[in-house]
Amino acid sequence: MICKTYSELEKCLGFSVKALYFVSNAPWKHYHTARIPKNDKGDYRELNVPDEFLKTIQRRITDRLLNDYPVSPHATAYCSGGSTIVNVKPHIHKNVLLKLDIHHFFDNILYTTIKDKVFPAEDYSEPIRVLLTLLCIRKDALPQGAPSSPVISNIIMQDFDDTVGGWCDARSISYTRYCDDMTFSGDFDSREVIDLVRKELRNMGLFLNDKKTIRVMRGQRQSVTGIVVNEGMSVPSAYRKKLRQEVYYCWRFGVEEHLKRTGNAETPESYLPKLLGRINYACAVMPDDRELKGEKRWVMQQMNILRRSAGTMPN
């Protein structure tokens, strides 16, 4: 969509220019820091989360101005039809698997890049370009935690994805990017790929996180975004074992008693939907696993029993 005037912008976003400038004059005041678990090892990811007013503005910018931007077919996160499973499928049963990570991805996507790439002069007047960019950044960079940031990152990375993807396609190398995680698979010289990626990222002011560079051959366990891909798609054996144990102990002792034995303070009403969510994820990865389907049915039956006893479901 093209916005050359303030009246067009107000009509598009549903906010007065005065309100938009009020926020843009000090956007950092509209964020708070949140920490979410990153893994089972106690690591956390720090997010900068906007307040509800700024969040609404950013969602409208995304929905009404940015969603029509083209996204590279090599991008598999934050886009229509994208998912971890879509990201994984091109890399099944390959001789070489190379995983690369972009160092501090969102933190290094800065004001000037966003203004030039996301709000170009041919579509927006200069004051509106500046205003929209300020509404989407925190301290000059793309905040991890804002609803507009994922879509903006894909727009920024489109030329990179198309360049690297085209180079890979010409050499029968599979390439996907899930946010800041890049995966390459096939038969190739890893050094050539790394050199190309490093050069293209440097042109954008981005850098590889060399500590996270991983090269895995077929004889080793190959995983992409947490999914094992050696012979097909499967969840890691430790994940599957834990699911199997939890369902078994719930069946053997009852859900409430299992929670007591494991020191889990949750109620069955809150615990079972989370367990079902983890089973659903495993089912999405391994849709033909009959044992998983049986575990899913049993958990759903227990949830229905709880609903009936609470009077929230008809008999």
C-alpha cells in the first residue's frame, strides 16, 4: 500500500498522526523486558515487548502495510505456509548438513536498513517513512518481541535469500532459513557456502555466529530446528521417551497422582492440554506413528472426563 500523505496514513492505521508521533517521540518508553525459557537447561531468551497501544499500532502496520510484500520461498518462518516442518523437509536424507546462525540477528537490523528496505521512498513520503520506522524500532534496532519485527526481518532478508538460494539451486544444494537459522544440505564444499554467506551478510551489516556453525555427515545424527532428518522426520529420542513415560505414568497412577509424584504443582486441567500440545507436535512430525495416535486419544479422553465432571461438557 502507498501512503504519501498523513490523511492516507490515518485512514490506513486508524490512529491520528498526533497519537502516532506521541509514541514515536519516545518509543523505548513503551517497552518492557520479558524473559522466556529457551531450553530445558535453564537458559532464557530476553524479549523487548511493546505495551498494548504500541503493539496494536505495530500489528496494523504489519497487517495493512507489510503483509503483501513478497517473501523468498527459502524463508520458512513468519510467513504464510511456513513452519518448522516446511523448513525441515528439503533436508531429509542428505549426505552433508550445514547449519549456520546469524549473530544477534534482530539487534543488527538497524533504522537505516528498515527505512530504506521496508518503507521505500517510492511508496511513502519522507516524514511518513521516518515515522513508521521509528514505530517499529527500539533504540535504533529491530526489537525481538514486537509483532512487526518478524515480517520486517523477512523483507530485509529477501534479497539475501534469493541470492544465496539461487546460488544453491544452481548447485543442487537445498537451502532454507528459519529466522536466523540457515540450513544447507546436499553434496557440497562447506567452505564455499560459508564464504558466500559471510560475504552476503557482511554487505548487509550482518555477521555469522561462528560458534554455532555445525556440519554433520549422514552417519551422524542430523537435526534441523529440533527435528531429526537422517531417514525421515522424527522427534529426538529423548523427547519421544519423555512423552511415552508421562502418558504411561498418567495411565498407571492417574493424572493427579502422577503430578504429585513428580512435584508438579499444576492441576490436571492445566497440565493435560500442555501434554496434548507436545503430543500434537510429535504427531505433526511423525504422522504415521500409531503409538503416538493412541497416546493422543487417551489424553483427549482424560480431558473430556475432566470437562464432564466440571459440567463444561455434555454427557
